[in-house]
Amino acid sequence: MSAFLVRRLLTLAATLLAASLVIFVVVEVLPGDPARTILGPEADPEAVAALRVRLGLERPPAARYLAWVGGLLGGEFGVSYTYHVPIGGLLAERLAITLPLAAVAMALTTAIALSAGVYAAARRGSAGDVAVMALTQLGIAVPGFWFAILLILLFAVELGWFPAGGFAGWDAGIGAALRSLVLPAIALALVQAAILARVTRSAVIEVLDEDFMRTARAKGLSRRAALWRHGLRNALVAVVTVMGLQFANLTAGAVVLENVFALPGLGRLAFQAISQRDLQLVRDVVLLFAVVVVAVNFLVDLLYAVIDPRVKLSA
Amino acid sequence: MALLDVADLWAVVEAPTGEAPAVRGVSFALAHGRTLGIVGESGCGKTLTALAIMGLLPRGVHGRGRIGFAGVDLLTQPEDTLCRLRGQRLAMIFQEPMTALNPLHPVGRQVAEPLRIHRGMGQAAAYAQALRLLTEVGLDQSARRMSQFPHELSGGQRQRVMIAMALICGPDLLIADEPTTALDVTVQAHILDLVRALVDERGMALLLISHDLGVVAETVAEVAVMYRGRIVERGPVTAVLGQPAHPYTQGLMQALPRLDARRGERHRVVPGAVPPLGPPEPGCAFAARCALAEPACRTSDPPMAPAGPDHTAACIHIAAARGAWRP
């Protein structure tokens, strides 16, 4: 088990290193001079040159990369030149919105997908199965931001149950803060739940045909009990794999939905940093996304080992 | 009264092209403590017969007829009654011990599970009994194996686990579907000895499904030969395998490899192949491959006719076939 962990942690570090290189190169080749963008097209060329020096833009790329990564490792994120605040604090503040949003969305996704997928699989070919499959097809076909607009119209404008946008802030109390996350989380979750429900259904159907399910029935378990006691955990390996991938999709989806709901989260920050040419901020935000995705994949790998006792040997 | 009384059992496979009966009017009885083997080629309907008795026919296959078990017709029982019987009075072991055990549960938990289901036993008591039985079926280091997973065991060890799991509630009837087919020959012999010993000791009835005439000859007292969904011959093992009366059984016996075969002598086989599953046609199912077939064989279904004491065969040429038989 410890060798398994060490190997996975090394992979994790290597992935992040590669990600930081790719991010740095991509940000380098982005057109536009940040100093000129900040100071405006009418600015004095000397002021622009001075700002370039202050931002360290005149140094060679390798030196800037090392300075960036070295700073991150030392916990030094620098100061955003559009927000004029330390980037570390800014990221922490935004993460405190996006992570709960993604977590709530993932919880909703799992709850909807597992119940719909297992229901459909257990009644393969029935009207209920066909209905679930049709709904999930719809869920996959319709983009999340459109769901978001429908949800705002119904639950915010018509019924007034939830705010249409903005974030109450954690200082306003957990209830108020969570209320502002409900609609975006639902909009995020519906699409992912539709995908995951289909994955769950096919994984459960596959498991239902396994020999050990027949053994479970031969022991005297009912169809339902055999599914719960023996089937579900076996189906979970495929489901957890897709859930890991979906968490990455959720963070990407958050970029769009945080803009629809005017939530000051990490996605909105990324969007604004790119439009402002705040390259230092862009690098850090994108790398943070990468950290989240890699960390989730690491968790998924650990989950495999928890679910399936054979994983430790083959790892 | 017989423990198991199967009468005119049909198992019909639903196919896009219509219904195809895979088991066609099978009848046999098995008394308490007796042993019966069903032999036949792949696809002759022997496994479906066993699954029909367990009430575990796969999707798209329907059972018809009557399966009397301890006086009730299993085919008409509600699902919860069948659940109470399965694992408790009716138990089954399967061919593939690799895939028939849940890969994610420790062995001890799987063996103890029937006690927890049927007897409502607590974990400690059920595990203690599982350990006793695992030791009894000859699983070495059984205490350590309780917490191991199926992938940590060999094929023979896994089959011992399957046997312990099937026997833990003390069933009246054990159905063993090709229990040794997936195992090495030396392990096969050990497992067969074990099954035979346990059946004797516990007075269970045994229904052994196998394509292997040798396995059947060693393990059971009576045998039924199936071909294309029908029983074509049945009787005591010594009679059926010693003096087969049906041309198909004779073909099977002659197809057995022999140590005393002369050099260069061709290995004999049953000519032709089992036709694919299709709608029922009149006449003897074996007529198309039978050397003795004549027009009458293709028009009406031959009834089971006596071929010796307790020995019957479904052939209108029993006398001629008998005369032609040379081992």
C-alpha cells in the first residue's frame, strides 16, 4: 500500500510539473503586452517600459519560469496588477466559492445519477428505463448555461426561492451562502448527472450478467438484495472513474456558470484575468485548476484501492 | 415421494426469429439421498434444466411444465418462496469458480452469507460455522483464507469455497454444474472425491451436470443422457454406460479415447454436429446423425422404451442398436 501511495504521489508531482510548463508556454505566446494593456493605448512608452521592468517581463523566459515556480513552492504568489492584492489571498477567497459549488454539484450529480442509473438498469427494457434514457439524452444535449437561465426564470424570477445571481458571502451565514450556490450547482449537476446515469446504467447491467450475481441469487438473495450487496460495489469502479473525469468538467463548467450567476468564484476570476491580460494571475488560476483536477484523480486512484482489493497487487 | 420430480419441463428461448425450445419435455425424478448425472454435449439443455430447477433461468428464457420439489411446484411459486428455498434447501455450485465468487468480498464473508440470509445468524456465529465448513471441505490454512479474496486462491481452492458456500445451510439437493471442468485433472479428482464424500455423509441428493462421461461414471448412481433438449436414455450408470441402448449414447461411448487403441486406428467420433437451436421439428432429435435412422424415425417422437432393469431409451430400434453395439 505504501509503495502504491508513493508511486501515485510521484505521478502527481510529475503531472503538475508538466502542467506548469505547458501553462507557462501557452501564457507566454498569448498576444498582447500586459504593460500596455494595463496602462492603456495612450500611455507614455517610457511608463510602459518601466512597468515591464517592474513586472519582470524583460527577463528571459527561463528565468521567469523558475521565478514563478520557485515563488509558488515558497508560498509566494505575487501581487495581481489588475486587482492590486496578493494573488494568494485572492485565490483562497475565490476557491472558497468554487470548491463548495463543485462539491455540491458533484454530490447532486452522484445522487441523481446513481438512483436513475440503478433504477434503469434493474428495469432494463421497461418503460421506466426508456424514460430515464430519454431524459438523460435530453440532459446531455442541452447546455448547462441554458438550464441555468431556465432555473433562474423559474426559481428566482417566478418563485423567488433562490437569488438569481451573486454570492451572499460566507460571512452572511452558511444558509444564505449555500442558497446562492443551489441554482448554479443544479445547472452544473444536471448535465453531468445525465452522463453519469448512463455510465451507471451500463455498468450495473454489465455486473448483473456476471456469474457471481447468479451465485448471489443461488444463495437465496432476491434480485434487489443481490444488486445492493454484490452488484453495486462492482459497478462502482467504472462509475468512480467517470466521476473523477467529471469533477474536471465541473470546474470547467464553473467558468461558464459563475459568469451566468455572477458568482465571484475561481472560474469568473480566470475569465476576468484572461480578458485583463493579468498574466501572472492567469498562470496561477489555471495551475490551481490543474492542481484540483490532479488531486481529484489521485483521490480516485485511492478509491479504486478501497473498492477493489485486487488493485493494490496490480498497481 | 421423490424429493425432486421434474415432469415435462420445457425451457423456451425467446429469439428475434421466434421461440426456440432448448429443453423439450424433460422428465425425471430424484429421491432423497440419491445421485443423478445429466450428460450431454454443450447446448443440449443440461445447464438450462439445472437453472430452471433453481428458478434462475437467464433473461429471455422461460420454463414450462412442472418441477416438483418436496411436494411443491417450483415453477408456480412466488419469488420470495424461491428465495427461501435457494441456498437453504436447494443449492448449486457452478462451473467457473473464478467468476462465480464475488471478487470484492473476502471468502469467509461469502461462505457465511447464506447463514446470515436464511438463519439470521450474527456475524461471529456465521463466520465460525463458515470456518468449520471450510476446514471440512479441505481448504488448507482455512483460518487465514477467511479474510482472503478470491483472486488470492487457486482454482481448486475456489471450488472448495463454492462447495462450502453451497453446503453451509445443509441443503436437501445439491446441483453441481460442471464442477470440475475448469480445473486441472489432478484437482478434478480431489474435488469429485470431496463432493462424493459430502453427499454420502450428509444424505443429500445430488444432481450432477457434466459433459464428461468419466466424471459421471465415478460420481453418481444413475444417469440421464440428453440430446437436443431431450432425455434420450436413462438408467443406472453401469447399465447406461456399460450397455448403451441409444445410438447417441453408443456414439458418445465409442468416441471416448482408449488406451488400448491400435496404432494408426482412427479416433471414432459421433458423425455430424448438433444442429443449431430452432423451432421444434417432429421425429427423433438424433435421426439426422443416426446410422440406424429410417423414415419412421423422422415422423414421430420415439417414446422411452425399456432397455433393461430401470433402464430406458428413446429409440424405436433398441433391439437393433443393442445388437450392433460393440464397445
